[in-house]
Amino acid sequence: EALQDSHYAAVISDNRMPGVTGLALLKFVMGRSPNTRRILMTGYSDMDEAIQAFNERTIHRFIRKPLQASELVQAVREELAIYARRERDDLARQELKRSLRRRSLQLQEALNAIRQADEALELEEGDPSVARRLAAVIVAAEKSHRSNWLLASPRVGG
């Protein structure tokens, strides 16, 4: 019930529980919250099932019982670190996508301005003064957009 509407960084389950197997529970968690790290504790008799679940990516890790508390603590720490890193990566990727969309719009606007300028000037072949002025306008516009892009770019990975 607690898993219906909530998302967790990690879920640890024993495979042998009354009413439901740990593997069934972790499959449910995977469907509701694919980024949640899933750890299955299992006895020797369930090892084939645990290995298959790991290979199918239903679980991220299995721990054989009996286990030491330090082993469980270390496994949870490692899985939480993976979860945190993936969450940071997802946020950075989303920000990069937003930046790329903004830059794409800026470039589209610049391209439209160039097309309008080209149509307005109706350049004649062989008139170097008009072509030089247009080239200067384009270079100035590009420098302006480049400096805006550099100032607005997020730092990735920092």
C-alpha cells in the first residue's frame, strides 16, 4: 500500500514473505518507479531466480542470506549513491535540453532575420558595398548571439 503513490530511492525486500514474494514486490516497484534501486535478499534455494531477475534488470542487486548487517549497509549506501548520481544526471540532461531548445529558437530567429534582410536588400550581383554591409551585419549578429549563448549556458557536470 505504501508503494502505490510514493517513490523511494531504494527498496529492499526479502524474497520469502507471507502473501507475496520479494521478487513480485520489486517488479511492482519497478513498474511504478523505474529509477528506484531494488535490492533482493534471498536464501540459497532462490539463487537461480535472483540471478535471472538481476539479468532481466528487475533487481539491481541481490544479497544472499544469512548476511552481515555491514554487508547490507554497504549495499544500501552504494545503491543510494547510484540513485543520487542518476537523479543529478537526469536534472542536468533536462536543463541541457531546455538550453538547446532556447538556443535553437535563437538560431531560428537569426536565420529568419537573415532571410528577411536578404529579401529586403535584393542584392545585385557584383555590388560589393551592399554585400560587405550585409556580411558585417551577419557577423555582428552572430557575435552577439554567441556571447549571449556563452553567458546563458549552464555548467554541466559542476
